[in-house]
Amino acid sequence: MVRAPAGTSPFVTDEPQHFGSGWLSGTIGAVLGIAASGTAVCLALPQHLTLPALRASYPVPFVVSALHAAIPLAFVLGLLSLWLRRKKTLGAIAIGTAALAATVFAVAPPLDAAGSTTVGLGVDVFVFTLVVYAAVFLPLERLWPLRAEQPTFRPEWWTDLAWFASSALLMQATSFVILAPANALATTTPAGLRAAIASLPLVVQFPAIVLVSDLVQYHVHRACHRVPLLWRFHAIHHSATSMDWLAGSRLHVVDAVLTRSLVYLPLAMLGFAPAAIAAYLVFVAAQATFVHTNLRWRLAWLEPWLVVPRFHHWHHADSVRDVNFAVHVPWLDRVFGTFHLPAKDWPDAYGLADGATGPRGFLRQLLAPFGRR
Ligand SMILES: [Zn+2]
Ligand SMILES: [Zn+2]
């Protein structure tokens, strides 16, 4: 029996992934199963596993009906994949997670989602964002792959899923650390200025927020590359050697909290309206995911105005260092002399310079920046 090399994913296989190969049924079944089990535990323990700010507004009867449909569907798709595919990992995950969801659902009936606790893990955020991103980006990466040879469940896919999950689960805690200091400092700016900015139309506030945040983000990001102490944390993001919709999730919590605190500070102090800031948060989450995708769209018409995948892929190239720091507005890099975008090319490879591999696995990556140099 041929063993997969150490460190590769249990999903790596030379089997085809076309329609009828059991790959599609296994993948959809696995995503549905993971989402169903996450939803079932959220329904059983909403007071601990959902964000207090969101839980009161959940349509529980609708969610229960969706679970009634998703659990058997994940089972059937898992069985289909097991039958069609030699490698059983995807089918086993679909059936295992569907069984887990059915068990939790049977033994722990849904509680009222409006639990009274004030602290909760964001399992709901994890399930929701995983389903939405998988539904949008998995098909796009399958239809228009930049690197067709790169499997969806590439090596280190699980490491990046762990980063994705941890940032969703700890959302309440990190949001508090990010928002509290900025909101306290916001009272130091003149109330008249804040009121004037908050009363501007949203179509003016939104691009202003994009510009202000990217100006701050550009310099914080550049400092993360220059200052050795900050680079220890930011290097984790750059240790990814494959780009796809999940790769951008590999962001050390210290890196994420530091950058977001500093980016949010001027937004709070200038007094932008909560609706405009909320729209920006949705935009930044979607764009940060999009720019890492394994998607060959060049989007030449958009390239001068908005950061697109090719621009950010060059930021991750192992051959060029310290270019393309902007996350929204690419001409900031032109202004500050760090712009790098060859006419049509994409980088050959990604990762840290000099072939350094960096720590492997979620826990090692989480702890490595605190260790000895
Ligand atoms: Zn960087
Ligand atoms: Zn990145």
C-alpha cells in the first residue's frame, strides 16, 4: 500500500473530481454535515454557543426545518460518495457529521434561542460563514481555477480551517478588545464633527471608510513586515504555500487584533454611522476572502481601482518581498512606492522567502511567535 507523504492531507488523491466521481456529493455532503452538526449544537446550547447580539433575531422554526432537510441530505450524499469513490474520507465525514447532528438533535431538543447569557462562542458565525463562503467560492474555484492541479482539500487545509473556526468562535472576545478602546477614545473628538460625518449619505460614508481604513491598514501592514516583533506574528499569514478561499484565514490572533484595533480607531473617532461601518465589515470580510482565492479571473478593468486576487497573490509571492500592502485601494502602493503588478503574470509560488517552511499545524503556528527566535 502506498502511503501519503507525511504532512499531506488525508484528502489528497489522484482520483478524478468530475461529476459522477463522488467528489461533488462528498464535498456538498461534508459541508452540509458540518453545518448541520454546528447548527444542532447551537440550538441545544444557544446561551453558550451563539453571539448574544445575534441570537434573539434567529428564526428558530425555520432553522429546525432546514435541519430536518439537511441531515438526511448529508447522509444520502455521503452514501453516494462512499459508493462512487475509492477514497472514503469525504463520504465518511458527511455521514459522521450528519449522524452527530441527528444525535444532538434527538437528545437535546432546541432551546429558545434568546438565552439570557451575555457571553457566547460564535459557533453560529462559524456555521453561517462556512456555508456561505463554501457555497460561493468552492464552485468558482472549480470552474475557473488558477492552479487546476491544486486539490480543494489541499495539504494544510485543516490547519486553515482551524484558523477560520477559531476566529469565528472567539469573535465576541476579539470584538470587545478591538472596539472598547476605540469607542472610549471616540468621545475625545468634537461632537459636532462626529455628527456631521454621521449625517452624510451612506454612499459617501462607505467609500470614505474604505479609504481611511486602508490608509491606516497600509502602514500597520507595512510595519508588520518591517518590525521584527510584529513580523513574528504576521509571518504566520505568509507561511501559506497555497492560495485559496480558506488560506486568508491563517491570521494570528495577535496580528488580527492589533491591525483591526488600529484600523477601527479612526472610524470610531470620526463618528461614521453604525450602518456604514456594518456595510464595511461585510465588504472587508468578503474581499479578504476573495483576494486569496485560487481563481484565475484577472479583472483587468477593476485592477486599477480595487485590490483583486492577482494583486494580493503577489503580496504572498515567495520571490518578491514587501510589495502590495493595500487591501482595498491598490494605488496606495503606487503612492508609497511598493506597487508590484507585472503585466499579466501570476507568481510561481507562495510562502516565506528562502524556502523557509514556517511552523506547521494550528497549535504550532499559534505558539511559534511567542517562542525563542
Ligand atoms: Zn503581509
Ligand atoms: Zn493575504
